[in-house]
Amino acid sequence: MSSRDFFRKSASSILKKFLLAVPQSLDSISSAKNILVIRQHNQFGDMLASVSLFRAIKESLPGVRTTLLASPENYYAVTQNEFIDELFVFEKRKLINPVYYVRLKSLLKREYDLAIVPATVAVSATSNILAGLSKAKIKIGPRSLNGKINENAFVFTHAIDLNWKKCPDAHVSDFILDIVRPFGIKTKNYGSSISFNDEDKQFANSFLKTLHGEGKLVVGFHVGAGKCQNKWSLEKFVELIERMKREINFVFYFTGSRADHDEISFIRKHFGSQPGYFLDNTVPQLAALISRSDLFITNDTGVMHVAGATEVPQISLFGPTNPFNWAPVGHTKYFLRKSELIDDISVDDVYDLVKYIFEKHYK
């Protein structure tokens, strides 16, 4: 046994002495009024995929109040979300701050009827511990994930075996509900959702006016991605747009952030000020802009999930990731994947799909 495994198992044994859950009756779930969801692990896209869980809670338990414990990496995916009543951002580095520590402790010690720790791609020891420290009567979380045992499952009054391998093409927004389905918490709507207000709409409208595209189709592009293997060639994006310009009357813009600096610089060198550049804006502002567009084309990355929360026709480009698990769902949502190499997707592939979408949705 490695020293790391020894330390992990030793820590788990010590925690078990303090956080071992006492079995509880499930009778109170149907009348639950106060729920804590702990999702401080995983990234932006995973959080947006959790909207189906938040929706299921609200639909199955009328009048319930949902508190979400998120992280600095994913909380902004659900700001203003209609299914979340309170959002708390958990940051380990702030635990040494007495004021922050007291706030977190106060949140965990509320009289929750139920605490839920969902899992999709990984089980988080920190999320488990936070659930164990909470004062929730019933605590639900993973006993195992894809056959790997959760060593801290003892913190849960009800632990669930989760196995994506049973249905490898299941969508993440469907799979995430497996943690609560045994308790009657469910929904038929797996779509994501991002709420934006009038100020966000006005911000988006002001940007669109700068494109001078009255009477023209509006197309958005996101050419960056968090992982290099998820980036379609910039040269292919340029070739696609040039081809579209020859045959389609449209204006276009690019979205991005500081993380996409190199990609945006490449685009600027080629197109200059001709398109718009919607950079470093909030998620609600981005969703508001995309919702006013006619088509959005994106790599497999966080922005893909933002666009997926709108009704706008969308093309998502995939490489190594299984699109059946992660592509946005809906009758206006399309994806392309040829192989694990995203650049095996040709310009012709994308352009043919663009023509099909415009003929189907705007003819």
C-alpha cells in the first residue's frame, strides 16, 4: 500500500468515528421543506448539467427551499437560477478566516430535512465531509461510482450505487438523477436553464446594435476550449465563416474570456473589427446574447453548455468526449463528431449542417 493510500484510509477511519450517519426513516422526504445540495466539486459544465436535479427537487417537493453549496469554479453557472433559493460558495482557502468559517458552520447547522451529494464523473471527499458535518436529518450520496467504492459513504444515511457503465450513452442530466430517483425525486425535463434579467437583455441588445445587422441573421462562434483536444482548428473556423459569407446574409460575433486570448488574437488578425467580440462577460449576459442569435457554433466547452440552456439552434463540435453524454439536449441542438480527433470534422460537415439548420428553422 502506498503512503498516499495509507493516509487516505487512516483519515477515513478517523472521520468514521465522528461522522458515521445514524439510519433514518424516509417518511419525511415527501414533506421536506429545506434541502441542502452540495456540488462544490466538478466544473462549470457539470453544474449546468445539475439543473435537471434542481428542477426535479422543485417539481417533486412543492414549497421546498433549496440551498446550494458550490465552488468558485462552478457557482457562476447557476447565478440567478430559478430553482436555487440560496447559493453559498465554498472555498477551502477561506476556512482560516473566522468570519467565513462562522458563516459556513452556520449554514451547515441549519435544520435541513435532506442533504444531497450528487456525483457524475468523480466522488468528492470534501463534499462527503461537508454532508457529514451538516445537520440534515437524511443524507443521500454515492456508495460507489462506476464500481469504485466511496470510502466515505458512511456519512450518508442512504448511500446509492451509481454506474454510468450500465448505460454508457446516458446523458449527464439524466444520469445525475440516479442519486435521487429511488426516493421519488424526478423530472421529465432534462434541459438546462440559465436565468437572465432585463439588464442582461439590454446589455446584449446594446452589443447586437454594434454589429449593424438589422434584417440579417446573427451567428455566434466560440472558438476556444478548456482542453486543447476539444479545439477545432482555427483555420477551419475561418474557412467556414468565409464560405458562409459568400452564400448567407449574416453578421457574426465571437465569445471568449482571458483564457481564449490566443484564439481571439488569431481571429482579430484575420477578421479585424468586422465581427463583434463579446469577451469577459457574465454567464447571464452571455446567455442573453446567445438567446437573441439565430445560430451558435461552439467547441465542446463550458460556453457550449450556456448556449445549450437557450432555445437557439446550436452546433457543438466534439472530439474525444462522448456527445451522447454531454451535448446539449433539445430539438434545436445538433452536434458533430467523427472520431476522437476533433479536426476529423471537415468544414464541409459543418457547413452542410449550417445550411440544413437555416433551411429547417428560418426558411
